[in-house]
Amino acid sequence: MLKRDIGLNTICTHSGAVEDVVYGGAVSPIYMSTSYDFIDKSTKRYPRYFNTPNQELLAKKIAALEAAEAGLIFSSGMAAISNVMLMALKSGDHAVIQNDIYGGTRNLIESHFKSYGIDYSFTKDLTSKSFKDCIKTNTKLIYIETPSNPMLKLVDIFAIAKLGKSKGILTAIDNTFATPVIQKPITLGVDIVIHSATKYFGGHSDITAGAVASSQKIVDKLWDLAKDFGGNLSDFSVWMLERSMKTLAIRVKAQQKNARKLARFLEKHAAVEAVYYPGLKSHPNHDLAKTQMRGYGAMLSFQLHENYPALSFLKSLILIKPNMSLAGVESTMIMPSKTSHALLSEADRKAQGISDQLIRFSVGIESKKDLIYDIKHALNVCKK
Ligand SMILES: *Cc1c(COP(=O)(O)O)cnc(C)c1O
């Protein structure tokens, strides 16, 4: 590697590649072996020890992207999240959790923490004060996710990191929606960054994976637990993920450029009552977005007028897929009330601003004019 600070796209393409010293091939060879020579070797390699050549080197790429000392690759985003939480929290400890978080994470906490003797509080809202108010003497972790799903609300990352530091509490962030292309929480003082690599890191809707980036000390502690829980990713998927990440920055930048234009288009359309996108001046956290994000991401939500029933709108789309999950190069839309937030009570959904007419839009890399045409056409078809 060059001995200087290298640019984002260079990190994406080159950091952590496994050099092909035998044949000089341009891409990383893939090591599928589950059995490695141990004689005179300082490292005992085994896939579940997270230390095969492909795993170790991809972890370095992710650490480099997040400006972290070290990283670890997991078999899913939830594997990464659960390992981090159970590393940070023991029986008798307490966690402060952002109210508006990914459904799987919420479920992990609400369904299992009690039986492990771990106490938790969900914040009232996303203000820093709300996090501070939840802190107890036994609080060991503050957990955030910004921008949030599906309302794209923001948490002040620097303020939360500072709060954690002042009380000696670990802070962790789910950075899936933003990616390190848009925000690098470690540089703002957060201790642990987590990703569902199933989303933008993979980017092509064909890999499930997770990742963690942090200090060497924390990653060592995490490894100690993770090797026993056994949530490593298969080396074939690790190799696929490394390939996908070479285009992470150019994909995310193209997607967010589209998202910004589509947010403006939707905001002006008579069928749309509200658009939730941090890049719009109307967004309540627009100024915060400017300070902690580089760009505004490629996720947005919008509220359709009642004359345009959300379900028939989705059924009328031709190009944009009404698919679960997000962040692929192809655009997708969902109704959070029927999918990601279907398990919440109607009152809880209402409290979060999630109506039956809300659509979450994961903007892809297609030509902007085709996306606009598709939306206009579907709105015409579904109009009552
Ligand atoms: C999808 C997602 C997860 C869970 O990741 P999996 O790879 O599905 O386990 C966690 N957080 C966010 C924000 C997500 O979008």
C-alpha cells in the first residue's frame, strides 16, 4: 500500500486484498480451507476463529473505511449486533437503546435480554437529552442507529459519543443506512461501529453478512466471545463481499445523487403529503445532517395522499420492486406498516409517525428519469 492517506475509492478497491503471490492475479485468491498447518505457526487458523486469509483481510478493508483500528466480519448483521451487545453487557448491567431502531435489534432486546438478566431503557425520542435521562449507575452501553428506519430521523453522533465518554459508558452505532462513505462515527468518538453488510456493503441483494469496526482492544474482546458463538461468514461469501465493496463508494454516491433528486421530485408532487429525507430543507435534522454526514444517503420515505392507496401504488410500479430489504443497486419500495413494522401495535406505529400510507424508498442506481416515470405512471394508475 502507498505510504500516505489514501482516498475512499482506493480503500474500497485495494485495502485488505489478499495478494496472489503465486500467480500475480489481479484479484484476491479465495481460501476455502477449513484446515490449516499448525506446526511453527503463530496463528492457528480456522474459519470459526475469524482468521482465514480472506476474513482477516476483508476486516482490514472495513476497518480502513471506518477509520478504525480493527474489524470483524460476521454471518449477518444480527450476528454482529448480538455479539457486540453480549460482549458489552452482562447480567446486572443496563443498556440505553435508541427508540427508533431496526426491528430485529428491538426484538433481540425485548425477547431475550430479560432472561439474561440485562436491563434496558428505550429513549423517549432521539434527542441527546433523552439518552442522558435514561442513564443509570449500571449503564454499560448506549446504542444508536442514525439515520433511523423508516422516518430517517437523526441522532447527534458527536453528542452521544461525548455523553458516553463522560460517564465511562461504551457507545455503539448501527451505521448500515449511512455507510462510511457518508459518515464515520469513530472519527466522532463512537467506540463501536456495526453494519448489516447485507445492505450497502453487499449492494447487490445476494449476500447476508455483518461487520464490526472498533479499537483493537474492543475487537479482541469481541473475538473472544464471537469464536465461541460461532457466527462467522463462509469464506466464499467473504470473497464475494470483498468484490462488492470495491464499488461501495461509487454505488452509494450514485444512489444518494438519485435519492436527492427523487426527494425533490416527490416533495413537489400533489399525491405526496410529506417526504422524509435529511437532504431536504424541510427535514427537522437537516442542519445536523450537514455537520455529521457527507451527503444525505439513499434512503427516504414519503407519505401518500389518501386518494393514492399505498398498496395499489406499489402494485402499479413496473421498474421499482416492491421488495423487502434495501440498499441494492436496484430501487425497492416497501410499506413499513405491512413489513418492517408490522409487529408493532398501531399505537406504537402512530407514535413513530408510521401510517399505512407511508412508503420507504431505497433508491438504486437506475437512470433518474426512468424512476420518475415509473412513479408518475404508478400514481396515475392507482389514483382513486
Ligand atoms: C438489515 C438490517 C439489520 C440486520 O441485518 P441482517 O444482515 O439482516 O442480519 C440491522 N440493522 C439495520 C439498520 C438493517 O437495515
